[in-house]
Amino acid sequence: MLGTQTRLTDFMPYRMAITSNAVSGLIAGEYRSEFGLKIPEWRIMAVLGDAGPLTQRDLVRATLMDKVAVNRACKVLEERGLVQRSPNEQDGRSHHLELTASGCELHGRIWPQAFEMYQKIFSAISPREQEKLRAILEKLLKAARTLEGEEK
């Protein structure tokens, strides 16, 4: 139970999580119905489309999804021919995952829709507020990663 001074609705991590889920859910509605992708699958495609080939470990780090969710999403994407594996030349034990030509084509169709929905949602705040929010989120992520490193 939360202390008497703090209600769940005032607890910032909770507010961030429900806001993130609402925004992701709205954007996901666009690509789930039209393209048959779940949030983790699109998140993997979006990261690979932006960063290029990555290992599953890199994807876990980049998406902050757990290993099982990343593995499951990658398998679905591979089965659909949207992602392919290739040996990691620097590490014989792991593989790079990258979008296939079909994956790149689908990414190119989804991204503009996702970006349009993002713009609609974020039009609720000014460009200055968006930059401020981006900076605040970056500080919080850096603090969390620093604390995570201290706990290991």
C-alpha cells in the first residue's frame, strides 16, 4: 500500500507508464489492424529500420523489452519474412538481425502512419514543451541506467 502522502495517480512512474501505454496503443491500432503486427514486433522493426542490423542483445538494450519478448517478436518477424539473421562476424555465438526487403517495404509503409499519429497526439503540447519533455525523459533514462549499473 502506498504511503498516506502519495496516491497512485500522483506517482510519476505510474503516470508515465499509463501515458506511454495510451500513446503506444493509439499508434499500434494503426499497424495492428492493417499490417497484423503487435507492439513488440513493430518496436523491433522500428529499431532495426532506424539502426540497421543488431544482435538480440542490442535489441533488448535498445527497446528495454525483456529477452523473451524480443525473442518471440523476432521469431514472428522471421517467420513472416520481415527479418533475417546473419552470423555476427565479431562474435561467432550471436547473430545480427536485419530487415529483409519485405521488412523494409513494410517499415516504409507503417512509419509515415505511426509518425502522423504521433504528430496528432503531440500537437497537444507546443514544440518548446516537446523539446523540454524530450530532455527530461533523457535525464530520467540516464539516471535509471546509472542506478541500474550501480546495482549490478
